[in-house]
Amino acid sequence: MEERSTMTNTAPFGAIGQIARSVSNIEEARIWYREVLGLEPLFDAGNMAFFACNGVRLMLTEGEAGPESILYFRTGNIHQKCDAMSAKGAKILSAPHCVHRHEDGTEEWMAFVEDNDGRPLGLMASVAG
């Protein structure tokens, strides 16, 4: 048996491949994440639904939807995305606002919407100065 101390060829981690999130009702979540948030469905497997998030897969699993990490989604036009989601019934928890201005003038913007289980989802955008 090889000892761990002799393992020297350790590759760095790659990009995150999948994020899991529990939802209280998978059918309602499939609709909300597709229609309101606008994510591309990949496939369903029983009580799980998988969505494409620009190279990261989002797995929703039906179960007790408790407090979890906040998911932050990048968007090109945060104002337009919030308006579109609001028009589809999403509750805006925090309107788009600038949270930081870098030395080069680039601004970091955030907004928060409520998902179909009443938890916050973040929207984020970087705006060149």
C-alpha cells in the first residue's frame, strides 16, 4: 500500500463542476429555475433536476429546503435581468446597487431575488468604469 506522504504529483483543482441545492418541490423548482431565472435544463433524474450554468451544473434535489449557501449568478445587464425576473413574478429582495468601485473604475453590482422556496439568490455584474 502506498503511503500518502509519497504522493507528490498533485494536480490543482479545476473549475467547480456542480453545485447542489435542495428544493421543497421539484416540479415547482423546475418551472421557476427554467422560466423565471432562465436557466437551460439539462436533464431530470427522479427527484432531481439539472441545469446548465455556463459550465457549472446546478443540481436541484427535492427535500427539505433549509438554509444553504447563497448562489450568485453573473449577468451582463443586472438591471435588465431584475426587470425581466420581476415581470415573471420573482420577488426582488434588493434592487441592483453598486457594492464596490475598484481603482480602475470598474464597479461591482449586486441584486438579490427570492427563489420559489423563499431563499435569496444573488445576481452580480461587473461594469467597466
